[in-house]
Amino acid sequence: KTTWQMLLFGFMRIPLIFFCRPKVVSITDTTLEVKIRFNRRTKNHLNSMYFGVLSVGADITGGFLAMKSIRKSQSMISLIFKDFHADFLKRAEGDVHFICEDGLAIQNLVTLTQQTGERQNLPIHITATVPTISDEPVAKFILTLSLKKK
């Protein structure tokens, strides 16, 4: 169900997400794992995943975990990423899995935003791996999630 929500959101609001065709591998209240397939659409001229696609994967993994917490709170809260830091460690030469385990911190941020009504920021961490090759990260991302009550 979450995969379809992600694709619909991409189709309606951010076509690049739809173009990359992300798939939710697993989701809980605290963790989200998203996979983007390595194919003609997502690879670069050196036969590894294009860094823009890796950035899309990090964005949607952190963003959808936050959107889940916001929906659960039933509050009118807008989210945006304030900044973006990426460390590309290895070439991603297969399907990439993006994992964010900051769900509890995001839930606390949503609660704080509800209570104060002020803009709140939180750096969230996303790790990208290619499990078919190795469990070592191919990239690590830190995105600052910024929430504000509407």
C-alpha cells in the first residue's frame, strides 16, 4: 500500500520520484526501507547508479517516514528538507536499499511541532546499501527535516 502511495505522490507532485519507481521493502513506526532498482533509467555512463537517483532515494525514505508520523498525528504540519549532506562511499552497481531508522526521533519532532507551533528541525540519517553485493554502505545521507504547523 505504501509503495502505491509513494508512486501516486510522485506521479501527482514530484514526477522524478515516479520516474525512479521506488518500492517500499519494509515499514514500521520507527524504520522505513525503500528499494530503487538498478536499470537503464537509474544508471549512469559508468554503469553505477546515478547520484541524482541516490539522492531521490534518500529524500523519499526520510520524507515518507516523516509523512507517516504526521498523518498519524492528524495535524496540519508541512515538511521540507532544510539541507542535504551526502557521502558517496562506493559505486552502487545493483539495486539500492535506503534505510532510515530515525522514526522515533521524527515522532518526537512531530509532537514538539504540534505543541509549540514553531518550526522544528532534526537531522535524519539514511544509509544506502546494495545487499546483493555487500552489507557495507555505498552512501550515507544526512538530511535536516524541517517541520512547521500550518
